[in-house]
Amino acid sequence: MAGLRTRTVVRWLLIPAGALAAAYLLLALYGCAGADRLIFQPPPASYPAGGDILRIAAADGLPLAARWYPRAGAQCTVLFFHGNAEDLGDVDPLMRALRDRLDVSVLAWDYRGYGRTDGKPGETNALRDARAVFAYATGPLGVPRNRVILFGRSLGGGPAIDLAADGGCGGLVIQSAFTSAFRVMTRVRVLPFDRFANIEKMPRVTCPVLVIHGTADEVIPFRHGEQLLAAAGGRKRRLWVYGAGHNDLVEVAGESYWSALREFVSTVEAPVH
């Protein structure tokens, strides 16, 4: 009788355990297959083709849409990586403000599937294409590698951090970025894989780093900025914007935003070799 009761209890324990295992497997499959669709949310193109749009060849030959904002006499060039729901047209006012207020040149580009760049967006493509854009900046545009400041906003922190971890750039600015894509929803690592594992790459970033984050960010919680700052391997500074959310940070920060960026640009050592 006791043996029967034991077997019954075991069966009842195995049922929820099996259900949990099945649920985890489904979650893993969904995360693997659908992650890029959740992370990348390209809006309709907000700018026309042609005009001042550059075409930078990716490794596979796909033309990447980009804009170049030159500044006469600039000592540094900002290579800008935008967020997941905006394109070159959306960030154009900010790019012009960066150029004019920081006295830098700016190069910005669109991921695959964004703006006037064809193709399918995804982590692998974004990281690979970022290298092609960096090569364009340091090749045809003639910018010395140690005078390039990588600037990633939100999703753009992923390719910016990935490039900075390779070394050879002048500095890194990350604004409202995440430690990893899945940790935005789960706080801790739940699955054996992730997207844009920024926190694992930050210790290899030895260039000067500026981390900017709003304390009231409702999309990517403030703790992500704190953890990225703590993990950075080189000289680092921060700008915590109290009361700022994800999309109003520049407005809430006001002049402190531009002061922090100007000070950072001025401390990036970029001698010509």
C-alpha cells in the first residue's frame, strides 16, 4: 500500500515537472526563432531615397543607407547607432545637434530593413554591418580609428559595444542601453542563449566610456545603465538623468546632456599616428 502511494505521489510530481520542461522548451524555441522580430521594430521609412544618402557596401555587397555630417576642423567623428524603432530621418535633428554643439563630424546609418536599407534585420547582420560602416569611416572618409567615438542609443548600444570591445576606437558613449536583450524582460539570464550580450563584452572595452541613462526609464530599466557602467574595463564616467524616461532623456537632461558630451569628447585622446 505504501509503495502504491509513493508511486502515485511520484506521478503527481512528474506531471508539473514535465509541464514546466515543455513550457521552457517552447519558450526557448520562441526566443530563438522570434527574438529578432521582437528586438527590431523598423518603422516606415521617414526620408526619401537619393539626395544626401550614402551607400556603404556591407560584407555581402548589400548597400547600407547612411548619412555623413562633416564638420570642418573636427577632431573627432561620432559613429551613431540608433534605436530599434527609428531610422535616419527620425534621428536627423539629433545628428545635426551633435555635429554643431559638440564640434564633431557624424556618420549615422540604418540597419537592414530600416529606412532605405533593404534586407532582414537581425543581431548577426547588425554586428557584421557595423564593422563595414566603421571600415568606411576609417577608409574612404579618412577618419583615424582613435578619433572615432562610437555612440549607441538603446538597441544601438549592442553594435557599438561589440565594436568597442574589439579595441581601436577613441571612445564609447552608450545611452539608454541594455545589459542584454532578454534581460530587459527577465532581469536574469533564463535561457542558455541571448541577444546582444553587452554586459559580457563591457569588460573588454578599454577605451574611455560615457554611460547615459534615465532613472525613470520605462523601457530599459535604470539598473541596466548601472551594471554596464560597473562592467566597463577602462576609464569611465556617467550621466544619470533623474526623472528621465526612455524617449525624453535629452529634453529632461537639458544642458547637462550637452555638457557631459562636450566634456567627454574633449577628454578622448586621439592623436594622429
